[in-house]
Amino acid sequence: MLAIYPLAVQSGIDSDRFWELDFDELMVQIIANNRNRMDDMRMRAVMDHKQAEMMAFALNDPSKMPSVEEAYPFIKTVTKSVAEPEWKQDQLLLMQQSQKIKTARKFKKTT
């Protein structure tokens, strides 16, 4: 178990947590950490390639450069899901109405 300790810590397992896990749990965690690291590297490679592609458009023929939504399709779904909830709109309306009432009361006191 001591021989695997440096590899486990290098893989991302906390040194204190290492001693609480058995061998099977350690292996599952190490494999999961390595897969997550590889997924991050793949995503970074794709984004780097996409950025280089966009830079090529910008330098060579800016008129053919795709929009952000076309270049990064996942942005469309993110902006749709970020829509303001209805209770926020109601809260904003109530705050505006209360501000109008406060203003009217101040005006009434001064006259």
C-alpha cells in the first residue's frame, strides 16, 4: 500500500483521505481522476483548435467569420437556461412600485 501512495497523491487523492480508503476504492478514485484530467485536456485541445480557427477567420477573411453561437453551439443552450425566473421579475416590479410610493410620500411631506 505504501508503494502506491505517491501515485495516488499525484493522481489527486488527498493524502489524509488515502489512508481511509481500501485498495479497490483507491483504484476507482485514481481511474476517475485520470479520466477527468483527460477529459479536461481534450476539451482544452478542442477549444484551442476552435480559437485558432476563429483567429484564421479574423485575419484572412473577417466577413466569413461565423458568429459566436455558430462557432460555439453550446452557448445557445446556456443563454436560454439563464433566463430570469418569474419571481425575479415580480420582485423587480414590487421594488419599483415601492420606490414610487416612497417618492410620493416624500413629496407629500415637503408640501
